[in-house]
Amino acid sequence: MKPYLQEAIWKCQQSGIGVMPEVVDAMEKVDRKLFVPSHEKKRAEMDHAVPILSGQTTSAPHMILMMLCAATIRKGEKVLEVGTGSGYNTAILSILVGNEGKVVSIERIRDLIDFAKQNLSKIKLPNNYEIVFGDGTEGLKEQKFDKIIVTAAGPFIPAPLCWQLKDGGIMIIPVQDGYFQTLLKVRRLNSGEMNRGAYEKYLEANVKYPSIEIEELMAVQFVKLVGKHGFES
């Protein structure tokens, strides 16, 4: 097993998030060095975030492991990824959902889309993923997802993404409050009105949300989520 993955497992266990063997297996199958610039390949062998292009980074393996385990990604699910980055996380998601599943990844930086596609072409994956250009904070209208993974921190939870979760669906998203960021697990509830009271600081003002429940997982550090329902560029 890759040393950085051993460290990632230990950190995930320490966080209290249960380690899913299928996520570990998927991460074992994806060579992280293929998803970073050539001068960063040494750093890709460590459990650290790695700079890629356009001021963005690919997250540390332990953070990817924690997010995907917290989301409980399963075979056959339809998953939305907000922020394609290097394509590394997209590759892992592709393996996790398998041939019966679907991964749609949204990226707002065209250079990163090209970079991710080049990286993804280097490995054999199921024909089950798609990368699209757009504002990830708006998601994909008229579509519903079992899981949503957001790889950047906005000032609040984007309401459009909540509406695009299926009933019982889960979104893992970091949200910034002042100088601090918190990783949240958001679950869409089957019915009922949204009670903003306990969650107000995580919600966009004067915007309607479906009924959701929110669990705070841990303090984190991500790049900023830019878009209509995020930070300004």
C-alpha cells in the first residue's frame, strides 16, 4: 500500500469517520503522480495538498478519503463533483460508482478541464464520467444526484445543490465562516419545511432551501468556491 494512503487511513480513523475499504481500494488503483504537474510528482507521493494550475490544488489524500467515506459512495450511484481540478478525485469516483453509475464533474476553469481530461486519459476507467464547463454552485438543473462532493469552500451551502439531491441524498461540502472552514455533511430529508434556526450561518440569506439536516464533521482548509452562490472571482 502507498505510504501516503496508510497515513490517510490513520487520519481518517482519528477523525471518527469510518474507513470504507472500497474507497481505499479505489485510491490504490489511481496513481496520484499522473494527476499533478511534472515538477510536483515527488510531493504527490506524500499526504499533502499539491498545487496544480490556475492557483488551484488537488486535495490531500486523507481529505479525499474522509470526504468520500463520509458520503458513503456506492456502486450504481449518480454523483456530482463540484470542482474537477486535476481529475484525481473524478477517477476515484468513477471506480467507486462502477459501470452502472455516473459521475458528472463541473469545472469553471477551462485550462483545468483540459488538464483533467489529459490526466484521466492516462488510466483505464469505466466509461461513466463526464466533465462539463460551468458554475458549480448552480449544479446541473433538471438533474438529481445520490451524492454531491464539493471540493472548494463557499460562504454558505448553495441552495441549488440541495435541491438537486435526491431524497436521502448526501452532500459533503466545506463552508467558510470568517477565517474558519468547516466540512459539513448535508442530507436531504424526504419532506417538511426547512428549519433555518440551527443552521442559519450556513445558509444563503433570503433563499429557499429544501428540508435538510446538517452535520459538522471537522475544521478544514480548501480553496474558495467561486460562483453565483459562492464567492466572487
